[in-house]
Amino acid sequence: MQAIKSESAHRINKALGRGGRVWQDESFDHVLRNEESLNQKIAYVLENPVRAGLVGNALEYGWFWHQLDGSRETA
């Protein structure tokens, strides 16, 4: 996880022309026990850009993706 956070932070800061922290120090692990729990977590993550005020609808977020009929589509 540290490697992913480090690399993505460097890329995000480079793309935005800034430096500094991107990620929080701690992480939280949760065991997903069933499909309903997984779907709830997916919905929560997809709504993060909306809660942050970046977009009005999750589908408007440039990094949003979903999978339909086995093919990957981006919004």
C-alpha cells in the first residue's frame, strides 16, 4: 500500500504543479463479508468526489469508471 500511495502522491503533485502531502497517515482495513457490503463500500467511494464538492454527480468525475457487460467504460 505504501508504494501505491507514494507513487500516486508524486504523480498527483506533479500533475497539479504542487508539493506536499496527499494521503492521510493511517489506513483502515475492513473485511468485506458479502456482496451487499462490497456494493455499499463501492457506492461510498464513488460518492467521495461529490462529498468533496469536486462534482455534482459521481459520473462527472474524470477518474470515475464502471464496468458494464464485461467491458470497461469511463464516464
